[in-house]
Amino acid sequence: MQRRGGPSGRGPQRGGGGGGRMDIASLEYAAQLADEKAANAGGAARRLLAYLIPFRSKLGLILVMVLTSAASQAVGPALIGMATDRFIKPNGDVTGLALTMGGLALVYAVGFFAARSQIALMGEVGQRLLSSIRVDIFQKVQRLPLGFFDKNPAGDLMSRLLNDTEVIQTFVGQALVQVLGSVFSLVGIIVAMLIQSPLLALVSFSVIPIMLIMTRIFSLWARDAYRRTRETIGDVSANLQEEIAGIKVAQAFNRTQAGQQEFARRNALNRKATMSATAITSAFQPLVDVLGTLATAIVAGYGGYLALQGRVSVGVLVAFVAYVQNLFRPLQLLSTAWTQAQASLAASERIFELIDTPIDLQDAPNAQPLPAVNGSVSFENVSFAYDPAKPVLNNVSFTAEPGQTVAIVGPTGAGKTTVISLLARFYDVTAGTVRVDGHDLRTVTQASLRSQMGIVPQDSFLFAGTIADNIRYGRLDATDAEVEAAATAANAHEFIARTKDGYQSKIGERGSGLSQGQRQLIGIARAILAAPRILILDEATSSVDTRTEVLIQSALNTLLKGRTSFVIAHRLSTIRQADVILVLDAGQLIERGTHDELVALNGLYAELYRRQFRYAQN
Amino acid sequence: MKHLRRSLIFLRPNTLLMTGAIISLVAVLVSNLLSPQYLQRAIDDGISAGNQSAIMNAVIMLLLLALLRGVFSFAQTYLLERISQNVAFDMRNLLFNKLSDLSFSYHDQQQTGQLMTRVTSDVEVIRQFVGQGLLNLVAAVITVIGVIIVLVATNWQLAIVELLSIPIIFALIGFFISKVRPLFGVVQSRLGALNTILQENLAGIRVVRAFAREPYEQKRYLTMNEALMDVNITINKRSSVAFPLTFLTVNVATLLVVLVGGIKVINGTITVGTLVAFLSYLVVLIGPVFGIGFLATAIGRAAVSAERVFEVLDARNEVEEKPGARSLGQIRGDVEFRNVVFKFAGAEQQALDDVSLHVPSGHTVAIMGRTGSGKSSIINMIPRFYDPQSGQVLVDGIDVRDVTLDSLRGNIGMVLQDTVLFSGTIRDNIAYGRPEATPDEVVAAARAAQADEFIGGFPDGYDTLVGERGVGLSGGQKQRVAIARALLLNPRILILDDSTSAVDAETEYQIQQALDKLMRGRTSFVIAQRISTVRNADMIVLLDEGKIIATGTHDDLLRENALYGEIVDSQLRKDEPVAAAEEAN
């Protein structure tokens, strides 16, 4: 609804003059829309229209209102013209004038009512449409294959979605009805003019092509200029962001002055670019005004000449002056509408593309809920590849007994993460079978599988909300006492109790305000609360301060106890405690056994181990 | 409001432009006021009197006036934008300079996003208001007054009928502002909440799926989406009354002017031309009236932004150079703390409590202690990132507050806890502290920091772009670039804070080697993570709750201090492979 000012450089978001909203008929607005076309504009338009089907009857009503409103705009000046001719003259007819004005009041009242209903209805339709697009996007996001998120970083995806929905919102919520209104009032005005004086009407229309051509040319100029404005303000923001984030380093290295000069330079470039854009847009409106006066002058000059000859009345002249003034805004809107329509179709197309992304991982039609499991896990000849040419896992087989801790080790890119992703069924195997308690994962529902599985990722993702909310994410119906018990078991209670609001402390965006170690402890508490039979742990590589490290280790020991656990391990202590160590290399399972067995084997594990040892000895 | 008035100083350098804008504004006003007069002449002297040449004269005058208005309204718009851009330009530079000079204690309490908003959004609001809105407001007021004078002078009764619309429009705008604008805030916060949920479901998708929380997330999202839609529809309903109602007001004003004016024409009090001129003035009047209404309400928003901007500009810089501070010159690297007491702004406890310490040139000091014991505070006092509340920090016997910041920090190399690299090439980043360094020196520094090898692995080598638009370096690679950056300064004093985290064992080993090389022969302060560093240190300083509780060598402290034993114990556990490997051999 509201467009915020601010040089974000993203969308057409410059508020004008403090009014808050930008006039969507203005050159600036159209020029700031990204210059792009939908690959299949017709298809995108049909999809967008499909969203409107539930609102058929409302749309019908809107159409009636738009027509009524346009008609009232055409009739108004004609009534004033009529009054001028018949009644407004020395010794004219006061009663007749009063009656005509009564009629005019009625026309205005109808016009008000129509405009009001049309705005209210269309706004509502726009909002509901946008809301259902948002829901569709969200539901899709929840079902997209994880591979999609590897290819599309969350930040990019987010800003694209925000931008695209906003473009659609403006178009559907505001522009569409205005454009529709413009077409009808334009037609109404043109018809009214032609009826009253075809000759004068045609002569007056001569400015229309000039207006259209001029708008087109200015749009093209403005578009280039605004692209540069966007780029330069983007540079300013990027520089600002980086310098503020790195201010301590800049001060440590005596670079603040150089930083200030660089900022001033980019700032100046932005000012220069903005001024060239302004030169174009600020010339446009005066030109339109001059053109408007030219049209009025034509009406007055040629119309006056016709009036003297008695071929038109003074009343018609008065009406024409009003008509000509009302002609320009619809024309302007129509000429920028095309750009807007294209931008919003391109935006819709991208959104539909997301909605149409195939989901490769669905519950089988006859999928059964997985019953409560003991926690035995087996991989039988499992292979996996995102891309058939590049296998990631190749014929991996192993079995884990209930309660065992399995450490997975290997160099970067060996396929460690893939093994645990397949176990959680984030991906489906390309060949072979993954079984839990003998059930092929593909025959059970995903929800029932994952509800018996706990995952502690390297960097514990925290949601906006309180600390308690984040722990309770492991089991939504947990009581406060259970949340606290889980936090205590995870060695997190101590630091939580020390925060100002304890468990009710708000966590900032992505856990800001908490140290990395504290975030890990909350992630562990979350998994403890979920009390899963099978646990997957991607051990963090980053070192935290030594005390926290001890706390994390002991919390993890609590967590692993009695569960079938798979650990991508980086710490030797974890690895040595494991019941089985799986050594992966280039997608193959090449060694398995306990620490001592594998050291004795003197293979890859022994080599990895020695490398760690080499650093430690120095 | 005080702050808004203060922000007017940004207009001061623009006097010439403002004079130009005011001249243009007057020219536009004259044209606006004269045009309806010629329209009246065209009708009364031309059409009604049957005089063709009077019509033509009036029409030509109308066109000339339109051209005049066109040229000057272009000038007015352009000049106002220029002024407002100058205001924004100066304001942004001033803010940026202030921010980059403010000491750590200020930045500790601020978030990047918050500061960004001030330099971008707040400046934008003030730009629009001070740079454009204010002068437009003046122009609108003058235009309205001018039209009122002309109308009253022509026919005061009809003028009153026409001017009645002004208070009504103001009232409608007031209604709109009070009923609708507060809802915009609600929309922003609900939209923000909705987007946070979406963002979390994009960034945290693995967690959502791992815990099978899709239905829960969906419910959260749908609820917020519904709430957002509701408030948007409410806004729309209220606007749908407000806007057509203002148009209705204008239309009713037209109608009344035609009715009352028409009766006057019938009575012979005024001519048809005067009536048409009155209608024409109505058009001239409406734009500025709307402008005044909306601009008047923008004042509040601009005042808030001005306050936020001046909050930054007025922030006290805790660390400022003394007037007449001298340059430190080449130092030996002797560092002394004398009874230093330091407290973070807003903190209750002292971060450093009467710390005294002398480190002779060339010695390596390992600083140990629990989280929050004051380790970082100690090292931050040396480059004067903070000033102590009492006591002194001396370098080569000179109080750090008596020398210029540049000369002090130029002698100190730092590898900070979070390694920040800037957009640019790897070479730029290594030469960050000494941009004039030769390519050979850069390579030498990189080699010493064990970074040369991986840099050579990039297709563009040292010219590889890093940062926002460049390649992403791993944590360990970033750290080695940061070490090279510190090495290139060839500083006498070296400060290392927690400098190896987020790397695998192999990298850690390489970094360790680079650091050992870096410390050789310099006065070094290390917040130690590794037992090997501690063993090699000339002195270990053990901190607890801001106090130095023990100093000495590793063996001394191990014997004498229980806390040290506890810390080393947990440290040793991390280095377990040492013990394990020793047994194995």
C-alpha cells in the first residue's frame, strides 16, 4: 500500500514532496520500474487473471462503477456549458440555472459514489489477490527441494520476492483500476466533445499525438537516467554498509580519512546522476502544462472564431475548456501504464516460475506414518547424485544399531553431509535404499519420520522470538518446566538465567546478541526437548571460548546418550568416543571401525589423524 | 522541532540556488495569476463583443504566459532538486565522517542497520522536507494568498463562495492523516513480521524441515498474512472515502461558483468572462491547497528524522585528539599500564579495575581469563580505542592521549576478532594499512602469512575481487589475509585477538606458523587460545573480573594458581591430540 522513501536503489520508492505516495502516473514512477519483459507475457497475464476469477461478481460491479464515474465526468462540463448558453446571460433565467445546477449536483453525487465504491472494491480485490499469491509462494517455499536453496541464496530470493510482490501489488491494487478508469473517461470525454462540436473536437485532438510521442521519448530518457541513479545510490549504500560494519578495522589501520574521501566521491557521483535524471523529469511536467495551454488556446482561438460565426455556442466553449483540462491525466496514465503492465507481468512470471518449480520429494500416495522406532538405521547400496554426471555418493552400505554413535569423517567434499541429508530424507536416493527399523524411508510420511529425528546443524538457526520459543521449537506442547529442564540438560540454563528477561529474552535477527557458543547450546536444548530416537549432529568447526567449549561437549554427551546418533565430527574426542567411525572419500565408504582399529589400519583415517597431530605438536 | 530548525543550516550554502528558485517561483505565480485574466478578456472583449482580434490577442498572451510558466516551473523544480540533493549530500558526508571518527564505545552500542537507516532513510526524509517541501510550502502559501487577493478584489462575494472549499479540503486531509496514517505504521510492522517469517523459512528451511514444523510455520504465516490484509483493506476503505470526497468538494465548489456567479451574470453584476476566470482560478488554487495540507503533516515526520540525524551528529566522541597532540614517531615498543580503570558506557561493572602492567619492548604477553574478564578491554586500550576513566596507558613512556591517533595506530598492527575484509582486490586488502606498499612487499607479507599459496590458486591472483561482489573466502583464508595486512605495517606493537576460530585443523596449523613469524621481535599482546602460544610467551597475564590476579610464566602459574589450572585444563582438553600422539609415538 504505502511506498517508503529511501535510497534503497531497489524499487520505485521515492516519495515525492512529503506526500508519502508516489504518483503512479508520473514519469519518475514508470522510469524507476526495472526495464524487463515477461518471456511469455500472455501466459503470465492468464495466470494472474486466474487469481481474479473468485472475484467475478465484484469485478462486474467495479466495471459498472468505473463506467458511471466516467459518464459523470463527461456530463458535468456539458451541463455547465448548457447553463452558460441558456441561462447565464444578462436577464437570464435564474430558475433554469438553479435546476441545471441541481442536476449537476446529482451528477457529482453519483460520480462520488461510483468513485468511492470503485476504489474500495478494487483495493479489496487487489489485497485479497496479493494475499493469495503470498500464501501460494509460502506454501511452495515449504515444499521446495533443498537443492533449490543451495542454488538460490536466501537473501537474493527474499529481496526478489519482496520486490516482485510489491510491483504486482501496485499494479493490481492501484494502476489497473486507474488505467481502466482512464480509458473510460477518455472515451467519455472524446464522445462528449464529438457530440457537442465535431469540428472543434477534432481540432482539439491534434495535441494528443504530440503528447503521446513526447511521453514516450521522455520515458526512454528518464529510464536510462534512473538506471544510473539506482546504480550510484546502490554504490553509496554498499559502501556505507561496509564501512560501518568494518569501522573498527578502519580505525585500527588509520584508514578513516581515505574512507571518508571514497564515500564523498560516491556520494557526489550519486548527486550528479540524480541531477541528470531530474533535468529530464522536471522538464516533462512544464512541457505537459504548455501543451495543455496550447490545447486550451486552440479551443479558445479556433472556438472563439467559430463562436463569432455562430457555429458553436459560448457554452460549448466553456465545456471544451474543462474537457481539454481533463484529457491529460488519463493520457499520461495510459502512456506509463504499458511499462507498468510489463514490469508486473515480468514480476508475476518470476513468481509463477517459483510456484511451478517441480518438487521431487513427496510423500508416496500410500505412505504410512512411521511407527515409534528403536532407531536402527541401514544404508543399502546407496548412491546419490544431483547431476548424473557427478555422483556424490557411490554404493554406500552400513548399519547402525539402536543407541550407537556413528562418527562420519572424511575430507571436505567426501559426501559427509549427503549421508545425513539422505537419512533425514531431505533428498531421495538415486539408487539403493535407506531404512529405519527396516522401513524404506520412501514408504513413510516425511512428517512421521522427522518427528522421530533430531538435527543439530553447525550453526544453530534461531528464530525471532524468545529463548523459550526457540527451545520449544523442538516440541511445541512442552511446558515451561520441560523447556527449562531441557535447557539445564544442555548447560544453557546458567547463561539464560543471567539474561535480563531469562527465558523470555527476545532474540534478535538470526540470534544476534547471543554468542555462537550460546546459540549452539540453545540448538542442543531444542534437540534434547524433541527427544528424538535418531540424532543427527553436524559438529561446529568454529572454536568458542574454552569454558563454553566444555559446556557444549558435556551437553552433547547428554544428548547422544541412548540415541542412535550420526555425527559429522571435527573433534577428536567425539570421534574417539564413537562406536563406529565411517571414513568417506570421494563418495565412497572406504574404511570403518573404531579409532584404534582405524589407526592400526594405517589408511586415510590414520593420515587425517596424523595431520591433526602434526599441527598440535608444533 | 528544535532539530528541524537546526537542519535549516544545511540550506545556508545554497543561498544562490534558493534565490534562483524564489525568482522562478514568483514568475510562475505571476503567470498563474494573469492567465485567467486573459481568458476573461477573450470571452468578454472577444467572443461576447464579437471581436476576432481581441480573441487572438488574448490567446497569444495565454500561450506566452504558458511558456513563461513552463520555463520557470522547470527552473523551480530543477533548482529545488539541486538544493535538496546538496542538502542530502552534505548531510550524508557529515554523518559518515562523524561515524567513522566516533570511538568504539559509540559503535559498541549501535547496530549497523540502525546507523544505515539514519544515513539513508532519515536523510531522505529531511532532504525532501528541507530541500523541497519547505520551499514548495512557501510557494504554495504565496500562490494561495495571491489568488485570494485577486479574487476578493474582483468580486468578494463570489470569492467567499469559491474560497469556502479551502477549509473543507484541509479538514478532509486532516481526517485522512489522523485516520489513515497511523495505520501505515501498523502495515509496516505487520509486513515486517510477515517478511521475517518468510525470511526465516528461507534461511532456516533445514531446521523447519528437520523438526517437521511446516504446519506450525504455515499457521504463523497465514495468521500474519490475514492480519496484514485486514489492515490494508481498512486503509483502503478509509482512503476510498477521503479521496473522492476531496474531488467532490472541488466539484461542489465549481457548482456553487457557477450557480452564484451565474445569478450575478443574470443580474448584470459580473460578466461571463469573470465567471470563467473564477472557475479557472479554482484550478490554480487546488494544487497548492493540497500541497499545503500534505506538507504541513510531513513536518512531524521530518522532525523525527532530524532528531535522529542530529543524535548522531551530536554524539560525544569519547576518544578525541588533544589540541596540539604530537606525533609519536618511531617507537621501541615499550608498553605500560598504570592503575588503569575502565568501564564500558552503561555498564555497571568495571571492565578493568586498577590494572598496572609493564611490558618491555619485544616481549610477548599472553592474556588469559574467562569470557568477560577484561581480555579484550586491555588490548583495546593500547591503540586508544577507548580511554580509561582513570590511570594511564603509556607507550615508550608517553601517555597515548598526548599523541596523534594516526601516529599511535600507525605503530600498532592488529588482527581483530572478526576479520573484516573490504570490497576490492586481495591486494587492496593486504595493503589496506599502507596503500603505498609495492607489489613485492604485498606478496612478501602474504607469503609470511601463509596466504600466498591460496591466493596464487585464484585465476586473478592478487587481483581477485573479494567482498560483496567478489569471491567468498573461507574463514581461514580471510584470517590469513588479515594477518598479512597486519604484517605489512611492520608494526612495533602487535595485537592478536582470538585470531583463530572457524578453521579446520590444517589451516589452524598454518595460521599458527604465520603468527609465530609475525610475533618475532615485536611487543606482542595475544589473547591466547592455544597452549603452545602460552608456553612460548614471555609473560602470562591472568585476568578475572577486570583485575590482574596473577602474572608469570606458564610453569609458575600452573603451580600457584587454581583458576589458571582450570582454564589451562579446558584448553589442554582441546589440544588432546598432543597428548594422544605423544603416547602413540
